[in-house]
Amino acid sequence: MDLKLATQIGKCLSNQTRMQIMEWLKEPERNFPPHETLKHFNDGVCASYIQDKTKMSQSTISTYLTNMEKCGLLVMTRHGKWSYFKRNEKLIKAYTKYIIK
């Protein structure tokens, strides 16, 4: 991990809503309703479920999720027109290790 990436991640995590999304995605089965079509959380949580839970506009949540994906905190998988997001645990561990060294 380099300083530039660590700084981008830090900026993403400097927002209370984005931090809350990361917490929710830690245990998706506990924090979101079951997916109607996929019936599992292997590919993450549908962006519309995240938006519903935050009670924020679609455009705001879309921007948040896109930025979180760009810096690597989230992994996106598409199923048709739906986007699913899950945490990138490998990067989260690397970031944690980087900031505590």
C-alpha cells in the first residue's frame, strides 16, 4: 500500500454515512433484507438496499459507492441492471496494517 492510496481510503472513511455502510456490509445478513432474486449475499448487497437504509438520494449513494469502489474499499458485481457491493477485506486488512505501522 502506498501513501496516495491510503490517503484516498482515509478520505472515503472520513464520512459518517460511508463508515456506516462499511459497518453494515460487515454483516449483510444481519443488516439487510434477503435478496429477492439472488437469495444470498455472496456478491454483496444491492445498491438500492443500501440507499433505502441510508434514506439518502440515489445520486448521493451512487457517488459514495462509486468512490468507495474506486479506492478499493468495495467490490462491485453487476447482475443485469443491478449493482451489488461487498467489502474488500484484503484491502481493509492492508490499510489497517499500513496505518498502524
